[in-house]
Amino acid sequence: MRVNLDNMDFGEEENFAQLLDASERNSTSGSLQIGKIIQIDQDRDLAMIALPYSKSESMLSLGEIRDEEGKLLFSVGDEIELYASGSDNRPNVSYTRAQREKKIRQKIEELQGNFQDKIIDAKVIRKNKGGYVMDYDGVDVFLPRRESAFKEGLKVEGKTYKVAITHINPQENTIIVSRKRFFDIDKSTRKEVVEKILAGNGIYDAVVKKVTTFGIFTDIDGVEGLVHHTEISHRGMVNPQKNFKVGDHIKVKVLGYDEQKHRLSLSIKALSEDPWKEVEKELEVGYTIKVIVSNIEEYGAFVDLGNDIEGFLHISEISWDKNIKHPNDYLQVGQELDVEIIEIDSKNRRLRVSLKKLTHKPFVAFTKTHKEGDVLKGKVVTLTDFGAFVNLGAVDGLLHNEDIAWDRGVKCKDVFKVGDEVEVKILKIDTQNERISLSKKLLSDSPAAGFAKIHHVDEIIEGVISEMKDFGIFIKVDNYEVLIKNEDIPQDMKESLKVGDSVKCVVFSIDERANRIRASIRRLQKQQEKESLRAFNEASEQRMTLGDKVKNRI
């Protein structure tokens, strides 16, 4: 007869004898019995089962007796072994539970005579009033609450723990385990095993028990060990989950033992010579080396130098083209490349390489075929608050907002959209900073050039004030905007001026390229004063000449 582990309750004073008391339960509750299929109801997906000591027929889900293809394993009239539980009137029956119970019997037979204090790994399936039902190699074992050593409120369902088998009862088909007993055994044997391991040559075969993002948990002669992800390879941090799995046998070197965490500190990379010593000795920044692409990410590619050293090729170092969307567009895993070393950081185990440095620089090629003043077409690739970047083939140029049009306040993002074709003139080529400045407004004459066709420097003009600024005033002259700065306006006059007033001034500067026309009221006044003085002097000279003539006659 089989004891139902879910109904077991282990109080503080209870002992294994309580299991024996459970054997007195009714034979139809929590036991294996032979039942007979008397009816199969496909519509309800049920089989009606007759048990020897039951007053009513029990119902069995057909899903329990179908194979992987959905075919029924039994027919009407067949006798099958079932697990029966519940009341005598109509017990609950299960075929799959019966199979599990048979596995428990087989496991008990395997363990007979060699089970006491056997250490096993078992997973918590569920918690009940008396403790925890655990899964060990496909069979149920019971961990009494007082033997669990679990903290109150700890979520343990689904987790695997080491426990020691303490009792086996073939009559009741039960296996009882204890976590506390495991700790006692582990504590008494760990010290001896650890001392033996530390006294050895330091190199051992370990079995992978668990793989996490930060390392590999292993077992060496029953002692837990951890290979931290930084100790896997000389290449640097490696994702253990990509390279290892539970059950793998790996060779490790023991670095030490953590007394607080009760585990060995292990290393895989310590088994080989540190290749960074060779890098420091043989390689220098600027050297060209052959590498193989080992991994590609959105931000770049990792390349294998062939001696357990990985270099990093950032996406910005793949090509001079600034519009690379993904390294996959240029590279593929396994591809052999010639690259230039641009950084060696042995302390942080970092080596960076460049592919584009071994190719011709587009900017240099551009400067050989273009000069300032050239007119060419390009495509808008980026819009910003300050302007637009225009692709001119292999290089980009900047079209600043102030160079898009002669009108003030016009912005590129209000005029263009990405992908638009635009004709521009090269305004400046900065070879030192490798920048190209573009202009669209220089493709047409500036308003100042139009003004220069009808007016000239030192000409007296008259206009209406259109705008007043802290630094001066703007006036409209023949629909052209002319600036008169504060220093060109008499102080007493500036305070009385307002928009709409008409003022006279003299033109003293016309900058057609910068589209600036400047005039001055002060200069006009000085010019008028000079003209008045000159006129006065000329008049005085004429009067003196006439007097002299009269005097001479007398």
C-alpha cells in the first residue's frame, strides 16, 4: 500500500512511526489497484473503470491512456493498474500516477541496502501541511518541514536542493529525505575533501551543474565550485550560456576556497599561458594584422587574433561611410580581414582595431577633385536645428541655416526633408578638421548685389525705419534692408526715433557676399558739415577777391 505524501503532517514531536500509522488507511485511498475498463465514452473523453472494492464506477480521463499520436492504449474489457484515492463510493483514479508509483517502487528496489545518507539532487514540486514533495529522478520523495532548513516565507517551488535519504519504506512506497542531514554530512566531509583538493596539483575535471550569465557552477568530488565569467577566457568577459551546458565535463584550475560561500574558486583560462604577454611583446599600435570575424553585434564586430585574444572592431571603424546601419552589411562571421591596431590596453584586456584606416580616406580624395566655389548636387541625409548634412558621395558637407537663403530666419528643416536632392556651392574646405561647409544662397545674387546696381558708397539715401534693435535700426530703401548701427546715429537722435520714421543717411559699405548694406547718419552729418564749410570757404574767397579788385582800382 502507498502512503499519500500530500496528507502527511510532521509536527515538532512526530517521527517516522507516523508513516506506519498511515498504512492503516482504507485500501481504496492512496493505493495501487487493478481496475477494469467497462466503457469508453469518446464524446465525454472518459473511460468508466470498475475497481474491486468500489461501490461505484470511477472515471478516467482518456488523455491519460493515449499515446503521442492520440491513439488509445487500452480497450473495453482491458485491466489496467491505477492509482486510486478518495472515498470508497467513487475513488479518483489515475493511470499516470500509477506509473509514477511504479517508478517509486523500482527506485526503492535500486536503493535497498545502499540508501542511508545517500546525497541526491531533488526539485521541490509542491508544499503541503507536513513538508515538501520533491522530485528525484522522476519519483516523489518527501522532505518533512522540520528537516528542510528553509527560512520562513522562502519560495522554494521549482528549485533543486541537495538532500540526504534518511528512510525508505517499501511497504508504504515512500522515500524520506532530509536537508538538515545533508548539511551535517556535508560539513563533516567538506573540510577533508577541500583540503585534499587544495593539496593536489590544482587541475581537476569538473561537472557543470548550473550555468548563469555570471559564471559556471561545477562539482568536484561533491564540492561546489564557481568559474566566474571573467575566468573563462583570456579574451575577457564571455557569456557562459553560449558556450556551456549542464552536464558538460570541463577541466579547471583551483584558485582557492571561499569559506563563507563554501565553494571553490575555479578558472579555465589559468590552464594556459596568458596570451596578453605575447601581445605586449609582439604587437604595437599601428601594426597591420590578420584576424577572423568571430561575432557580429549591432555596435560592431569581435575579431579573433588566433591566440585566444579577441579584438573589437567598432562600427565607426569599419568604413569611412558614416551611414552604416549594421555591420552585417559589410562583414560576415568567419571572414578574414586585414586590420590596423588602434589601441592596446593590456590592463583592461582590450584591443581595438580599424578596417577603414587601411582604405583611402574619402575626404582626401574629395579635396583632390573639388575646390571652394565648386557647384555640385547632393542628398540631404540628416536635418538638425542648426542646418542639414548633405551627402556628396563618399563625404558629407554641412549646409548651415544661415547659408540656405538670403532671407533671415529660414531653417533647413522647414525647407527640406531627408532624401531631397539639393544643389549647393562649396563655401569652405577645412582640411585640418576635415569639414566641408556648403551654401545654397551663393547660387544666386544677394539683395546687396541688387542694391549695388542702383546705389553706391558715399551716396545719400533716405528710407523708412522698419525694425529697431539694441544694436541699431534697419531702414527700407527701394525694398532693400539697410543697417544703421548705434555708433552711426547721433545720441540725441536715437532716443526720438521710432518705426515708420523717415531718415537720411549716407552709404559707406556694401558687402555683396555677406549681404550687408551699412549706412550712417553721423557720416552724413559730418559730410554735410564739410560741404557747408567748403561752401563757406569758397564764398569767403570770392568776397576777398572782389575787395582786392576794388582796392587795386582805388
